[in-house]
Amino acid sequence: MHAASPPTSCSREWLEVRSRHLERLKGDLENGRVDPDIADILVSLNTCSRIVTTSSCSGRIALIAAPEPGDKRGGGVVASWHRRVEPGEISDALSKVSGMRFVWLSVQPPMLNVLVCGIELALAAVEAFQRVGFKYSGLRPTATGFYLVHVASTERVDIPIMFQGQAFTPVTPQLVEMLNTYLSLGKAKLERMRRAAASLLALCSADPQEGL
């Protein structure tokens, strides 16, 4: 990565923030912490000097548990799979849940968080991703004056497995197949995400030497 000058519309602070995120992404790519089926999208988007990706997921099935609703410190993701899952894998993960009164399975669609310098490009990013089916996309300003664009689609399912310590929904093969079906629907939208990223880059003054 090169410490090239930022675009005239972006500040020195932007260059520093972007550089930190790019360094972290580079390490995550090298250490296999990025979902392989979304890595090319991240690398592509980061060729734009006014964009930097901050987090991503190519879609997953997750087992989540908590002692009480909303207790993020006491609970969290017990296990997750970015691929089709087998009933036995979920059963094994459930056997490791202890002291948790609320347990649920979640199918989460592809997700992308992008930090953007400039409101015009941020609005264009939201429009580009919404146009290809990522309807839960939007933006918010950050304290540093940049814009965080959150990209997500609608293929999400949350199923309660345990409620107040009592079994609620049995994990049957049919339930697991439904989870896998919705995961596949979300994964299929990765190609649309690629198209949206390409259309966004066409609006941006890209400089490959500023990327990964």
C-alpha cells in the first residue's frame, strides 16, 4: 500500500483512517479471516481512493445464545457456518450451550460496511446496492465527517430454539434444509454485489496503487 495523497475533497485524516483499515484488511486476507467468496469484492472496492471497506460477511448460518434477551456481553455467537450445514453440526454446537436461557438459529445474508469520503459518492453507493436487490442498504454520517454505508439484503431468518430455558423449536432435518436454502439465496446475491461494486467504481476516480 502506498501513502499517496488523498483526493482534494478528502482530508489528511481520511488518508490515515483509510490506511488503517487497509492494513487490517491486508492482514485478514493473508491470515484467511475473510470469506473467500467475498474477498474479490473487497479488493475491487478498495481501489477507489474515496472508499474503504470496514467489515463484511458473505452470508452465514449462526447459532446464537444469551442468558437474557439483549445481553451481548453474556452471550453471543456460539458457532457459525459460511456454507451448508449438517444437522449433526448444529446438534454438536447446541451441546456446548450451557447457562443460556435464550438460544436461536439465524441465517444472515451477505453484508458489507463501507466508509466513504463524500456524500455524493455515499448516496451513489446506497443507490447502486439497492438497485440490485440489497434493499436494507443505507448510510449514516460518522463523527469524523465521513459516511458509513451499510449494505444488506432481505434473506434473513431468525428461529428461536430455546426460550426462557425451555426447548422451543426442535432442530429437524427439514429445519436445517430451510436454513441451507435461505443461505443459498443470500449467497446467490454475491454476483449482484459484484455488479453494484463495478458500477460504483465507474463513478469513482480509482487509483489501484492506493488499494491492497
